[in-house]
Amino acid sequence: MKQSVDDANTLFRLLNRRVADTSTQLQKAETVSVGCTRKRVVWTDDKTVLYRYFPLPFVQPSPARPILISFALVNRPYVLDLQPDRSLVRQLLGAGMDIYLIDWGNPDDADCGVDLEDYIERYLGGCVRHILDTHDTDTLNLLGVCQGGTFSLCYCALHPQHIANLVTMVTPVDFHSPDDLLSKWVREVDVGLIAHAGNVPGVLLNALFLALAPLRLMQHKYVSLLGRDTRRRDIETFVRMEKWISDNPDQAAAALAQFVKWFYQENRLIRGTLEIAGRRVDLRQIQQPVLNIYAARDHIVPASAAAALQRYIGSSDYAAHCVDAGHIGMYVSHRARGSATARIISWLQERS
């Protein structure tokens, strides 16, 4: 009995020491930068900014069309360029590709009336038109991530003549799949109240996403960190991720209310009843090549919600790639990100 108590006390002291050491390292790493690759602003409209990344030195340009990346509204897109060894953007640049990225900005009170038509037709559409004009071409490659992938599907269905190839990553398509917990939670939300209450704070949505998997997202990651022989670089990566997870822009009231009602509550995208700017979004109009990448352990966009895409589009050139990762792991896990990015590069190169 005494031996057990002594062992427990020893373990407790070691854990306390580990907590103290890790806490010190976290404090030193609080000022870590996010985003690692040089880029410049090439177009703006309201809060939306379009960046173009500088090519990497000594890399032969690819003949592939330029790539426009459309991320979600609820988080910042710099997770795709977190640090040099965890950057989807940098890997694409390493293949000689010309990369553009949309940053939707941070809506303020003046933007509460910004709706989905603005995001899809005005902002996403404006970015597409700028790139086409810059390159004097008729088409580009579109890479949509999460909610940004849903926007990309809508834009591609409405303007298929502008998109050569479409890549979707962890993109919800069927919003009523049986294992979609988020959909079940918001099914009865009063969207009228959202629309009239003003912009929704980003921290509120972040709390909702964390509550979908509380043990894994709010406790297990810290226990896992304490259990490793953590180097400063690992600590900095952890802090960068924590910074991104808590960096949530407020959501424009009109757009959020529409997205919840039209997609999560009424599942209009696959039912063929969604209209943007007075035009019906018909997924069968997507007839260009499509690569659909999704995560097997995704708690926000279940694999079934993303894999449904093949049943609704008109393309005969469709490929799917399921990665053994979670929603966030898809962006930063070495194995998941490497697998996904390698598939994107080879797939686009085959179609260049």
C-alpha cells in the first residue's frame, strides 16, 4: 500500500514539474508568428482580400492553371500556411503552382446585412474575375475548403465556364447525414432571431464547435502535450494551432442565418431548391473534373456528408480521397496533409 502511495506521489510531482516546464515554454512562445510564405494583396472588396503568393525560388513554374483557394468564414485561412513544415500552400508552390487565397476579413456592425449572394457572387466571383483578367485566361482551378468548398460548389454550378478543375476538402454537401451532430444541434435554431440580433460573435461559434467533441478538443490535447518529450518547436506548433482555433471572426448576421436555414435546416443544396441571386444552384451543372478529399474522423463535416457529392454532380471525371484524420488534422497533420496535398498536386498535373 505504501509503495502505491509513494508511486502516486512521485507521478504527481513529475506531472507538476511537466506542467510547469510546459507552461514556461508556452509563455515564451506566445508571440509566435502565423503564416510563413510571402504574399501580396492583389484585390479587395469591402473586408474581403485576395492574396497572391510569391513563387518559391528555384522552382520551375507548372503549366497548370492558377489555383484559387476559398476557405471557410468561421476561421482564418492561415492554417493552410501555418509554418514552413506544415503548409499546404507551400507544398503547392513547391510544385510550381500559382496560388491565390481569399481572406474574407472580419465583419463589423456595418456588415450585418452581407448575405450569401455577396460572398458567392460579389466576393468569390470578384476574385475569380480578377485572376482570369490577370492571366488573360477563361478558366482557373478552384480549391474549396470546408464552408469555402460549399461556396465553391455553388459558384461552380452557377458559373461552370470559369472553372477548369474543382477540388473540395472536408466540404459539407449533404447536411442531413445521420452522423452530423452539428446539423442536429442547429436544426431548430430560430434563424429569424439570428438575422435580427446582429452579427454573431466568433467566440460563440467556436464554443459550439468545441462542444461537438469536448474531451478530444478541450482536454485530451493538453494531456497529450504533457505526455510527450516536447521540444520548443513542438510547443510553438501547438501555440500556433491554439491561436488559430481561437481566432474566429464574427459572422455577418444575414449570411449566417441564410447558411443555417438553407443548408443545415433545409438541405437545399442536394434537394435542388437553393437559389443564389435569383438563379437555381444545380449541382448537375458541375461537369468539369472534381477531386473530393475528406477526413474519416471528422467531427464537423462527417465523411458521409462530404462523400455524398458524387451522387449529385454531373461530372464523369470524379475522384475521392479519404484521409485517416480529423477535421483539423487534415490541415496540419504531417501524414494527412502530405497525403492530401500530394493527391491534389498529382491530380491537377494530370489535367494540366
